[in-house]
Amino acid sequence: MKTLLNLILLFSISAFARGGDINNLALTPPMGWNSWNKFGCNVSEELIMGMADAIVKAGMAKAGYEYVVIDDCWQVGRDSAGNILADAKRFPHGIKYLADYIHSIGLKFGIYSCAGSKTCQGRPGSRGYQFQDAMQYAAWGVDYLKFDWCYDEGQKAEAAYKTMSDALKSVKRPIVFSICEWGESKPWLWGKGIGNLWRTTADIRDCYNCLFDWGGVGVLNIIDLQADLYKYAGPGHWNDPDMLEIGNGGMTSDEYKTHFSMWSMMAAPLMAGNDIRNMDKETRDILTNADVIAVNQDSLGKQAIRFMDMGDHEIWAKPLNNGEIAICFMNRGETEWKLNYDWLKNTMYFARDINIRKKEYAIRDLWQHKVIGTTKQNMSQIIAPHGVLMVRLYETK
């Protein structure tokens, strides 16, 4: 037994030496689709392949969505050697077949597990099998791992996630690592170098402003929880306010635009969670807004700062890599915001390279997709209740 353990340890050390650098992955916030928000445990090979096809057909792949992630309930047990087993009825051809298909249409494949002995839905977790599971995922062609925090049995989060991180680094395949312990141990303080993104809050719910006793939170609540974490985000390591609910029916169009705008301003991963096969044009237009996505995917990797807090009215600013800046005027209130913004009076600078008083900037409305003025004049706009005005400032010639 001792010889066997030594051989396992030697293999783990040598494999780790061959591993890649997790910091070179996810240099912009990951974009993709995850099964949980819409389908929960009702996942199958047919569903995931159909959703991958829809991502391409709907233009979402072209817009930047690349990861197709199957969440909980794909796994049912382990074999006599400890290898994780997929549900043979729901995934009759196996996980590698599914991953190969997703790769064949130009997308990447993600999977789910848990740091505990069981997943949140009671399926087998990865505790005690981290290196074995990592090798299996690599063999299947996994590109992304979401790692949950149920049945943790008193583990320390940082140590538990580092173990899985080391396991992923030990395999030759680059796998983006998504830490999902709901922000309970402040992973923004220790997650860099261990994971590529870390959840900052409890699970999102399809509502604008809501709190649940069991931990679910709405969009506005999440924004407030994430607001002060901007200094921890950057290329390869992102604050994750959870997946998108756009298209699932619980919010208005203006609220969904706020949801998408603010996730983009906060440099958050953009993981759609709706049924892409049946989404309407309004949902597709929100999820594929190239102007807003460009702000999210900006290579500078800055998370927006809440520049002004006026109660129901807020102004958020996000520096961009070319000396430009994205600004989001967010109306939290129940009535219209009749904005009349004097750039010269209210704003000296938003960032080191942005000084409104010294230079003139054009103002592009990122939802109307047009220039609506310059910073030399006041900006007058009506912002709907729970809505936003999201603009990009760029220097005029």
C-alpha cells in the first residue's frame, strides 16, 4: 500500500510540473451558456447538443459566447476504480461524445462538480477524487469546470479549492476554473491564482429586487454586494455575480437591459441561462448587443466603480483600454429619471486619461447604437424606472 501511495504521489508531482498556468486563461470574462437557471436537473445529451446548435444559429457564438456548460445532475455514481459516471440514460453516448460534438461546431465544453462529497443535488462530488476527476475531465475534452460548495463537511474553502486547482494544473489540458462557494469566505481575497472566477453572492433569481431566506438574491441586490469588489477583478481573475437570467420571464425588458448592462460594466462573466432555442428577438438583441459586450470584453479588464450614488440614481464608470470610458446611468427608482447632465460642471475626470474639461468626447448610446452628443453640451435623456442609459465616451477628432 505504501508503494502504491508513493507511486500516486510521484505521478501527481510530475504531472503538476507539466501543468499550465491558470493565470493565462480567461483573460477577458468568460462568455457562454449554463443549463441550471432554466433546466435545473433536467439535463440530457439531446438538450445540450440542441442548445449548442442554437448558440451558433442565433448568432450568439459570433457575439462571443463560447462555453456550453452542463451544470448539476449529469453524474450518477462512480465505478469500482472510482471513475465518475455519467447518467447513461440521459447521456447514452457518454460525455466525451458530447464534448467532441460541441468542439466540432466551434464551441467549448464545460462541466460541473462540487468540492464536497456530494453535489448540491446529492450526486457524487469530487472530494477525495480531485486528481482523478481532473484527469477524466481532460480525457473527455472539458474546457471549463464550475466547482460548487455543497456538502463541504467543514472543509476550509481556500484549501479545498486549491486542491482542485492543483489537480487541474496537473493535466495537460487548459481548463478554466470557476469557484462557486457563494462568496462566503471572501474568495476575492484568496482566489487569484487558484481560480479564474469566483462567485461573490448567493444564487441569482429572476427578479430585479428580491431577497429569499434560503439565499437567493435579485439583480439589484447582487449589484450592491459586488460594487466594492472592483479592485480584485482583472485579466484571468474575475468577480462572478452569477449567471444571467435574461429571457427567463421574471423581469421587464428595461430590467433585463439593466441586468446585462451592469454585468458588462462590472466585468462579470456573461453566462446565459435561458432556452436559446426558443428565445424571442428582444432577448436575442439584448444578449448579442455588440456595443455592450465590447465593454465587458475590454482587454484592460477593469470592473466599473460606482462614481456617484444619489439614492435612486447612480452613475457607474469603467475605464477602457484605449483611453475611452463606459458610463452607466442607472435608475433604481420607481419613476422616470429626467436626466439633464452637465458634463463640465459635474465631472472633471472619470479616470486617469479621461478629463472632460480638457478634451471633447463624443457620446455613443450603447442601446440605441448611435452618437447622442458630445461632452461640450448637457445631455438630456429620460431613463425608465429600473432602466439604464449606457454610453461610451471617445475622443472626437
